[in-house]
Amino acid sequence: MTDHTVNDAPHGPLAGIRILTLTQAWSGTFSTELLGLLGADVIQIEARRRPDTWRGGYTGEIPEAIRDPQRRQRRWNVSPLYNAVNLNKRGITLDLGDPRGMEYFKRLVPLADVVVDNFSPRVMGNWGLGFEALEALRPGIIQASLSAYGATGPYRNVPGIGGTIEPMSGMSALLGYKGGRPMNSGAMYPDPVAGSYLTAAILSAIRHRNQTGEGQYIDLGMMEANGTFIGDATAEYSANGDVRPRLGNHHLQYAPHNIYEARNAGWIAVAAETPEQWDALKRVACVPELEDARFATNESRKEHEAELDALLGGWIRHQHAEPLEALLLADGVPAARVRDRLEVLADEQLVARGFPVEVDHPEAGKHTMVGVPWHFGRTPAAVVRPAPMMGQHSLEVLRELFGTTDEEYAELVAENVSGDEPPE
């Protein structure tokens, strides 16, 4: 089994690749975290006057579960949101709105392989950091830009987040219950979707450069990335004009197919897609009414789905979800108990594969977090460092790459160009 501990040396398949990232919040930081987990040297750049929004700002209470009187804790360094999507990165602060900050950034570009941002498309150009400018500094550079709607088209300057991309991409039209209004997922689902697509695009561009020496510009729009996730519904409409209805947890073809409430606030998903699975479900349930002719075939079960749900749900409401899950699975019935996040981290399958890892953050403390989602036979990937505190590696990186002295760095801090505290 691959050893996923935070003490492993970085040696993933992207070892030797350096990435400069100006991303914030979720989609872009998740993408660059994946690249960091693959072994790239990811340098996350923030400005003291505008830290990553997922740090939660400079003021406010530290979450109770994180408070530790034995540690120095600063509000902006202990955010669970930020610390969950920035593993394996080095964090520096450079104010690109200051000439000295921009000078240092432009000195970093020739030493990098990829520059990533998730600003509105106009921002990098306004800074004079469009693809042509970056390529002049570093021939073969890969620039990857993630925005709500992409850098071209009538929506190019319209800002957006996951909550607005869901309806714009068509996802919300499919989320919700029969006869009800469209709904959002409630989880900003488009962010990790777009982030995953951006990671794949960057990996493809790195491979292309390895083969040809050519860099390139990647322009990813979140709306398009998430539109691919409803491709079947789009194809259904384009082929025959049918608009797919909202189904809740039901299936277009099979019944039963739902999530049912169990005893003690438990929930369980149960389905039957074949005659064998239906017969097994009837054996386990022992509900006489399920033998009714209305439920003899899948077609008739689908026709009488509301009545079927009422009968099955009435029985499940008196069962405990965990033993019921085991009973149904043992008899070949597709079933899954709804687990909360802590249960997922403790899942024996995930634990056996080393997916949950204990990460010790200098200020947030020790916490179990999700780790590397792949296993490589020859280039093992691992969590090797916690998410960076703001500006934690500024002096380290500038000294390592440019020989910046303590005195020079102190000047940058005094002028708010760099540093690890709120600006003065």
C-alpha cells in the first residue's frame, strides 16, 4: 500500500514542474492543489491587502473546533476552507499592484512552467500579464486562466461563482423534485468540476510542451465545463425535443429508486434495476403489498411509483439504516446508507487505501483531511505539507530563487509588498 503521510519527500509525477498560481477560493486553488499533490512545486501568491477570500478575512472568531491555547493562532491562517484546498503548496505574498511586487513576479515567471489564475479575463491583461507578455518572459510558458464564462463572447466580463454557474450551465434545471422549482446543489458543485477540468488541461499542455517545446494559453469557462455534466439531457433535447423533468432522487427508467428515511434520523438509498434485485428486495422487506400486481414489472412499478415509495418508505422508516444496508447488499440489492463527512473519513475502504491523512498545520493543529486520490506505481504522490500560512514561504522562495537578503525582504514587508500580517 502506498504510504500517504505528510513526511514523505515530494516525488510525484510532476516533480520538477514549477507553477505560479494567483488563484483564490475554490475552483482554481483546488486545481493547483491537485497539481501539488502530483508533485509540482506550486507557489501560491497573495497580496496582504487582498488575501484569499477563503481565509475568511483578518477579523472574526476562530472556529471552536480549531482553537488551541497552546498554539499561536491567527484568524486568517486557520480557515478550514482554505486549508482544505491548498495542501502541498508554498505560500508567498507579493502585491502586484506595487511596482516592486510586479518586478518580483516578472522575475519569477522565467523560472516557472505554468501560470494559473481565476480572475475575470480582463485582470491579467490590465496588469500587462497576457499570454504574449508571459511568453516573452518565459518561452514555452503555459498560462491557464479559469473564469466564469471564458475570455471571449458576450459574457466574458460577467463575474460568476459556482452558485450562479449551476443555473447558467443548465444543472439547476435538472435539480429538484417533480413538479417543483429548479434548485441549486447547495455545494458550489461547479467549482471542483471546473478545477478538475483545468488540471486535466494543464497536464495535457505540459505533455504537449514536452513533445514540441511549445507553451500555450488555456482559457477555461466554468459554464462550459459544467455544461458537459448534463450532456445526456442536452443530447436528449437536441435529438427529440424532450425536456427532461426534475426527478428528485428518482430514475428515468427504474423503480424503486429513491433515498428513504430510516430510524433515528438515518437515510438510505435503495434501488432495484433488475427482476432479481426486485425479488431480493421483496424477500428482505416482507411487505405483503409489494406482491401486488401493480408492482409486478418495472414498467408498472414506474407507473405506480408514488404508491411504491409510500409502502417501501413506510417499512424502511422502522429500520436502522446501517444493518439494513448490510442486509440488502448481502442479498444483491443496490443500497447505500447516507454517511456524514466524519463517517466518510473513517470508512474502512478509504482508510485501507491511505486516503484520509493526518495533517499537522502550524496554527490550525492536527486534523484528518482528504489526501491523494490516485495511486501511482512508479511515481508515488503524497501529502507532504499542510496548506501555507499567509506569506509563510515568502522569504524562503525569494532567497532560494533570487538570493534576496533578510534586509531586502524586511524592506518589502515594511512597504506592504510582502509579509505575513495585515497591511499597516
